[in-house]
Amino acid sequence: MKLVVAIVRTFTVDRIVVAFEGLDNFPGMTVMDTIGFGQRVRTAGDDLNPLKPNKRIEIATPDDMVDEIMRTIRENAHTGKKGDGFVIVLPIEKSSLI
């Protein structure tokens, strides 16, 4: 099992969800509001507060679905602008339904 974590622009979540609905055996996801910022070069006129709203998506998934899930996120979250977000994959040592 793996945990796929993606930080994406807020307005891309609807596209991502629709794309996930088309995946066979998609395991489900959790979406949370976040704020943050990445690497930046300060220029005149920058906001004093660099924190921007984003969404955090978490998906616990079998190993064989990781590549397809990552591809789906990239294809639907990419706008071509700096700050589109990122996707990371972490191992899950144990999991259990409650």
C-alpha cells in the first residue's frame, strides 16, 4: 500500500475528481484545505503574505494503482504556471478499517 499526497490549486480539484471517477477500482480520497508557498523570487509588488490557498489530496492505494493515480493528477492539475503543485508517494506500513 502507498499514500499518494498531492498539493494542487483549488480550482483543479473538480477536474481531478471527475477524472478519478473514470478509474476502475479507485479507492477513494480525502481533500483538505491548506495554505503554503514554494520556492519564490521576491519582486516588486509581491504580497507581504506569501501563503496561498491550496488543496491537499490524500489517497491510500494499492501499489499497482500509484502510476495511474499520479498521471491522472498531473494531467488534470497542470496549468503550465509555476505553483501548480506536487505529488509525493509514501509507504504505508499498516492500515485498518475502523
